[in-house]
Amino acid sequence: MMAGFGHATRVHPRSRGRTWSRSGLDRAMLGIVGAACAIAGFFVLGIVLGPVAIVCGWFALGRSWAGARSAPALAALILGAVATVLALIRISGATALPGMF
């Protein structure tokens, strides 16, 4: 008996255009994670969470400014940059922000 002769061995084969792993984060999730990191970066560990938010936002935008932009991805990118700058100012001690520390 010739098993598989004339029949597909897999019931649902992958499409030809999709060769990447589907187990990773997609762009929408990266945008949301980046926005959450940026907001948390205003309160704790801004020097760490700010750059993480920038990277997540950049990858969520598709590493390009062209095309349609997701709101959470753009928010993550901008708020991450602001959180990073504020964290650097706090670390340098150049100014005391009222209500912070």
C-alpha cells in the first residue's frame, strides 16, 4: 500500500506567503506593550522602560515611517522618548521636578 500517494499528508498546509513563526508578538501587541512600558516609565525605571517602549513602538510601526501608522505604536514611540529624556534629566540632577521624589 502506498501511503500518501495522490493525497496530501497534511490536512492544512501552510500558505506559500507565510513562512514566519506565528508564535511571536504581532505589531498590534508590540504597540500596546510599548505604550504600557512608556506610561509605566513615567513612574518607575524610566531609563529602562523608555528605551524598551521606543524599540517596541519602532518595531510595531514596521521599522518605517511610511504607510499606515498604528496609534498605540506611535504613542509608544513618542511617550518612550519623553520618558527617556525625563529619566536622563532626573539622573543628571539638573532640575528637580515638583512632585517627583
